[in-house]
Amino acid sequence: MLDGHPHTLAFLSAVTHAPQTCLGVQDFGQVGDVQDLYRHFGIDADTIVGATLDLIG
């Protein structure tokens, strides 16, 4: 996990030849309930599990 732009460590997949999906917040200013914001930005549990399953597919 990284507190930064979702693509900050994207180069690592090229170095390790491992599949990767970048998830995270790319813009700011939204207001709302934490669960709604996580879902909006695609960092909720369902999205993370789905992205993981896609990678190990």
C-alpha cells in the first residue's frame, strides 16, 4: 500500500514481470460518507477483490 498516486510504483511490474493493477485516488475534492467515497474511487473491498481475481484469473 502506498499513500501516493496510484501509478507511482507502476514500474515495479515491468521490473518483476508480475501482473499489476493500479487502484487509488487520482483527484480530490469529493465529499461524502467514507464507504461511498471508497466505492466512488474504486478502493472498496469489492473492487479490490475483483481486481485481485482478475490478476490471478
